[in-house]
Amino acid sequence: MRHAQRIRQARLAEATMKLITGACLFGMVGLTVFILGAIIWRGAPSISAEFIFAMPKDNMTAGGIWPAIVGTFWLTVGTAIFAIPIGVSTGIYLAEYAQRGRVTRIIRLSIANMAGVPSIVYGLFGLSVFVMVLKFNQSLLAGALTLACLTLPVIITATEESLRQVPSDLRQASLALGATRLRTILRVVLPAAAPGIVTGSVLGLSRAAGETAPILVTAVAFSAPLPRTPFDRVMALPYHLYIMATQAVKPAPHIVWGTALVLVAGVTIMGVAASAWRSRQRRRIRW
Amino acid sequence: MVGVGTGVFDLNDVSVAYGKETAIAGVSMHIPSRAVTALIGPSGCGKSTLLRCLNRMNDEIGGVTVGGSIKLDGAEIYGKDVDAVELRTRVGMVFQRPNPFPMSIYDNVVYGPKTLGVRKRAELDEIVESSLTDAALWTEVKGSLKKHAFELSGGQQQRLCIARALATSPEVLLMDEPASALDPISSQQIEDTIADLKEHITIVIVTHNMQQAARISDQTAFMLRESMDRPSALVEVGDTKVIFTNPTDKRTEAYITGRFG
Amino acid sequence: MRQPPASQSKTRRGRPGISRTADAVVRRLIALSGLVAILILTGIFVFLALNSVQAFQEVGLIAMLKGADWYPTSDPASFGFLPSEVGSLWVTFVALLLCVPVGIGSAIYLSEFTPSGFKEFAKSMVELMAAVPSVVLGLLGLAFVVPWVRTALGLSSGLTAFSAGLVVGVLCLPTIISIAEDALHAVPESLRQGSLALGNTHWQTTYKVVVPAASSGIFAAVMLGLGRAIGETMVVLMLAGNSGLIIRDPFDAARTLTGTIAGEMAEVVRGGLHFSVLFAMALVLFAVTFVVNLAADWVLERQRRRWRR
């Protein structure tokens, strides 16, 4: 009798907990849908060719946001230029060359910690090193370098994990054919790991594109012309959004929501495209 | 592509240690040119380890020490000025599980020659054709060289790996249980290929399949690890027919007759 | 049987594809890149410290940490961190209150109970949420959370630590969910099978066997979420209000360490005392997140070692 009762209680507890945890998950999913939906709903009416490609007018309350889009674009490209070579190289070092030992452990610890440093701290670091010491002043270059530091851990981790997933069989085969370790990495392992590396890098870059704090003090101006050199200050989508939403003298909600939609759309498209490309590559290569 | 040199190995008192633990000791044997030498023995007896000494693949594992002398065509392969990387273009290897690169058939085969600096398209095409022919794969794939290697069957992939190894014109081909992961028909095709290849190239094959060793090899070496606290040893080596019909050592006889696996 | 082809010697000894010197150079570069991460992390500490020296000398670390008044532009100026520290604590507290239970609950459901068809969709939703920039979440907070807080709680303004905390909590959800789900997923199926075979329900298996086995990973997830919450800048800048007082409950406007630094940095004179104090504040922030991340990493390393595949 008691046994049956215990089982009934256990079943009830299970049903309850499934409900609660399920509600958490569905709540989260619902929240995500709501977030995206709200942005699209509020921002879509603002989207037009003029909004995207024209220069701002009327003290930023009319016209388009083209310079902000260009600024964010170049900041992201700059971040890629600095972060990808170093990040992939470090990932290769960790996956293929590093010995188990104290130094490697410290390197890994540093990478893990870099991932957790607040973005405003990166901003101050960028300010003191790139803007002041190296005298780049507030510029596209300083901003890109700062964002590159921020993005480095993501690229390193993506590279290392992708390299580790390449079966050791392939390395053995290459070495047995008389190739050096390096040639093996460059000609066989790296190409095989490329989908994962590219996806991870693009995801990291899309996150960098949305960051405001690091570029707050290193790169941006609220109003700036299209950049001609890397030493110019730039406008950027996240910063533009922030200022328009909190400090604009004359409120312009349609600009604000339009900017938010463009930013989110850009970030999402990058991420989705990268994931889709990786799935296609993965289907061809089944380990 | 077939080899130019004679591809003769002379092993003298060879030992292999992983850190402090000696895995193999006291192996001495001669591997004749243009013939098939089979290494047989129960699993764990060190035959693959010994095989990997012949192309210094053991160098890639940290903490491995190889003692004694291993000479290829009279020259010590563990000598100070011997480049292991270069050695492996002369001593090729085929592995137990087929491991083609995730590239086209063509790119797989030309990987070795490109490492050696061959650039001209005409030369590469010629190497591809002759290597695939020697590996008995040419007729099946000649019209689809751009096909991705992973689309081939298991048996075809292994023959591709053989062709890939042959593309650097090695003098010796090491084969580590090349047919064990394949179906019987593919396995037979590999054996036929080995029989053809040995006319021009020295072959050393590790196999746990005694019948296979008896069928295809000219010389057989039997290895055994008698207990975990003693290193593996070479028990007996000799003409295959003799080993399988009238072995000298009692332990060889016991293994051959199936008294232990 | 087959004649050796006439071109047999062609394969031999051409010029090697990558020359040996290039090989060595590239290998050196790769090895050097391993140090970049250490360099940058140390560099962050060094440059923060260098720029804080003036603040430590003229104001003093203890005075800053315990000081209750933040009037940087008055004469004489006062540089107490306490209002910002308290604000940060309140925001983080509210954020964790939201994201830890919901995050772990979601992770449990995702790992143990979600039907497989839905799992991929749910995971991509989590990734999608993680991709939304914090400034956009701040905007949504301004549009929806702040008015709601104002009306629902009858406050004069919805710009409170509570509002900021809620949105920061949402921001941290993906972090906690993905790391906790990884930890739960890593628990071997055999443990679950064993428990079920003894007559336990799925839920009993989960809380008796799976969660304890994944506990260090879950702990690490919470620590990383905590670090994220402490370090969040844009959301608090936009939603927490801007009061310099030490708040007693989260329903007032507050400042946070991150918000103060970000908000005032653009206005200060470079090289001045105010400038240096902000760097000192960043140093404190860096130290706190460093310790939190170290703890999370230590725990994750232990878990990795236990389940070494």
C-alpha cells in the first residue's frame, strides 16, 4: 500500500517539476520571441532605402543612419583583421603544439579570464594603450584594436575546439607521407577545421559589432562624417542607438527602433549565415 | 610508383621504451628487398610498435626511446643527421583504418609528391595514374578523380591510401593490418595488390590473420610478450613456409596451431 | 609483372614545398602567439594600475572603497565608491535571483526532458538571445520594463536598480543555460540508466544522480553568470537611474561601478584626478571579476579532469 502511495507521490513530484522547469524553458524561448518580435514590430516601419543609405538630417532626427552602418562595418572589419590571425594562431598553438604544463595552464587561464573581463574595462585598456600611449587618438583604429582584444578569446576557443575535432588519423596519414608537422597543420588539419573556425569567428565578430562600452571612449563620435582613414572617429550603430535612446534632445523613436532593428538584423544575419555554411560543410564531411 | 633503392632493413638488438617501461627488447632481423615480410603474434605483442620504428613514426609520441640499430640500405635511420620527415618519403605507411584526407581522390594522391616539390600538372597527372594503377584502383576511378575521397567504399578508400603512399616512390611500404577493417572481398583485393607490388618494393606487413600471412608473405617473424613484466621479444623469424610447417620454437608452434590467440 | 614506369625518379627529391626556414619561422610565430593572451591580460592589469596610481596616492584605496559620497566635480571633491558598489550589488542580486533559478531550470528541462525535435530549436533560441546586443536589451528595458515597474510598483520613476537587475538577469540567462546544459549533458547516460533501472522516475534520477554529478559545472555556470552580471555596462547605464545615494532597496535609482565608469569617462579631463579615480574603480571591478572567473575556471577544470574522455 505504502509502496504504491510513494510511487504516486513520486509521479506527482515529477509532473510538477517537469512543469516548472518546462515553464522556465518555454518562458525563455517566449521571451526571445518577444524580444525579436518587438524589435521587428517597432523598427520595421522605419526601414526604407533612405533610412539605410542616407545621411542623417535635422540633428539626427530624420534622414538615414548610413554613417553609423559604415562605421560599424569598418570597426568589424578592423576587428577581424587583428583578431583572426592572432586568434587562429593561438588556437593552433594550443591544439597542436602546446605541452601539458604550467605555461600552457597559465595561457588557458588567461584566455578564460579575458572572456570574463567587463567590456568597459576593455574600453579603458584601449583608451590608455591605443588612444593615449600609442597616440592613435580616438579613432577607428583604436576602436578596432580594442574590440579585437575583446574578441580574441572567442576565436581562440573556437579554433582550438575545431582543431581538436579533426581525427588524429589524418595527422598520422600526413606525417607518414613525409610532411612536416607544420605542413600537416596547414594543408590537412586547418582546412578540415575551417567550418568550425569560420563560424566561431563570425559569431565572435557579430558580438563585437554590437558592443558599445569598448568603443565609447576609443572610437566614436555621435556625429561624424564617413571615415576616410583609420585615424578618423566614426559613428557606430550601438552607440548611435544608445545616445538616441537616452540623451537625444528631441526624441525620435522611429530612428531609435530602426537603428535597433538594423543592428539586430545585421548581427543575426551574420550568425545565421555562418551556422548555415557550417552545416553545409559538415554534411559533406562526415567523420 | 615503385622504388629505386633496394629497401633492405637490418635490425640489431632493437628495443623500444615508453618512459621507464620497456615494451620491446632484443629484436634482430633482416628484412629482404622486394619481398613481403609478415609480423605476426597475439595482440599486444608489439608488432605495430616495431613497425612504427621503421619509419620513425614513434618519434611523434612523446617519451619514446628506441635502442639498438635499425639500418635502411646500410644507413642507420636513427642517426644524428637523418631527417625523419625525409625518411618517411622513402618508407611509406598504410594504416589499419583507411584514412584518406577530406579532399578529392586526385588531391589525396598528389599530397606526397607536392610535399616533395613536384609542381608540373603533367608530372602530377602521370604520378596519379601510375600510383592508382599500382594500387588496382585506376580503372574504377579514372573518370572521377575530382570525386571526394569519402564517397568511396571502405575497400576503395584503403586502395586509395595505398596509392597515396606509393606516390612518393618509396622503397619500402609498411602496412599495419591493412585489410582487417575491410570486408572479405576487399581484403582479397588488397592481398592481390600486395602480391603485385612486391615485385618492385619491399613490404612489411603486420597482421593478426595467420592464413593471410601464410598466403602472401615470403618471410614471417613471430613476436610474443610472455608476461606483463617482461618486454616483447622476437621469438622466431624465417622463411614463411618453414615457420608455418616446421617451426623451430615451441611457442611459435603453439601460436600457429591456435593454442593461444 | 608491371614495368617500373620510366618517370619513376620524377617523384624523388624536387624542391620541398615549404622550405625549412619558412617552416621554422612560421612555427616560431605560432608559438609566440600563445603568449599574446597572457600579455593582454597582464597588460590590462598593468595599465589600469598605472593610471590609478594618482588616485591611490591622493585619495587612498580604503577611502575610495568605503567612502559614501561621490561628488567628483565639487570642490573639494569626494570619491567614495560605496554608492556604486551598493548599486552594483543590488543589480547583481536581482539579476541572479531571476537568472539562476530560471537558467538552471531551463537547462534541466533542456537536457533531461525536452523531446529531441524541439531541442535543436530551443538551443538555437538560446543562441539567438545571446546574440542580442546589450544596448538593444537596454532599449527594450526602457520601452517595456521601466514603465511597467513604475506603474506596477507605484514609483515616481521606473529607472531603478530593480529594472536594471531584471534586464541584466535576462542577459545572463543564455550564459547560465548553455554552460549548465553542457554540464548536465556530459553526465554519462549509464548513470541515468542505472538509476532508472532501480525504479526511480526521471525527475528522481535528475535530482538524485544527474544534478549532483554535474554540480561543479552548474556552479561554474552560476559563477560565470555572476561575472557577466557584475560586468554589464550598457543596460545599467540606461536603466538604473543616476542617483548618487546609497540605496536601501532595489526600488530606487542607483549607480553601479560599470555605469559610473562608462558614464563619466567621456567627460573627464585625461590625466586628472577624476580620471585616475575612474581607473581605480575599473581596477576594483577587474579584480572582482578576475576572482570570480578564476573560481569558475578552477571548478570547470576539476570537472574536465573528472570526466576526461
